[in-house]
Amino acid sequence: MVMKPYMAPPPTPAPPSPFEWGRTERIEELLGKDFDLAFEKGVSFYREPNAEAAWETFSTGYGPTRALAASLDESRRAELRRDFVAFHEGFPTPLGICVPREYWVTRGIRR
């Protein structure tokens, strides 16, 4: 994760991450006793004309990235921007960048 090195350490014990919903084991743990669950993996694609445009979109319009960037001093914010842009530059296409993002479609039928 690009942003994690720039974030303050979580409290001890750390609260559950919202990203845990991206693990079928966690969904089973939370819902499995009440629902018959089925999962299907999907992929969405994040596209921008270039990696700098991705930085502008996230740093001005996506709450967690905007808040993190605002919390950093100028030097650390520049480092975050550099790392964020470098990550997105790893997904070039003839039309710009295209970052695949996996997710789970979950169907639950109440028992």
C-alpha cells in the first residue's frame, strides 16, 4: 500500500481495517452463521490520462488521501506524491494508466 508508510501508527490494539471486507474469510466470520454465502471475484479498472492526474484526483477528491496529504509537512507530502505517482506509472496503456482493482461480489441468502 502506497499510503501506509506515511500514516500514523494505529492505536493498540488496532481497530479492524475496512479492507478486511476484501477477504472472504472475514466475510464468512461476520456473516457465515446467518447466511449461506457465495463469492465471485471481479475486477474494476481505474483509468486516468497519466499518473499525475491520478494524484490530483485522489489528493483533492478522495477523503483518506486528501486528509493524509493535508496532515503531512511539505517534504513528506512531496514524498507521498512521488510514491503515489510512481505506483500509478506502473500501469501504463496507450490511453494513459489503467489500474486493475480486485473486489468480491458476495451473495448471502439468510438461513
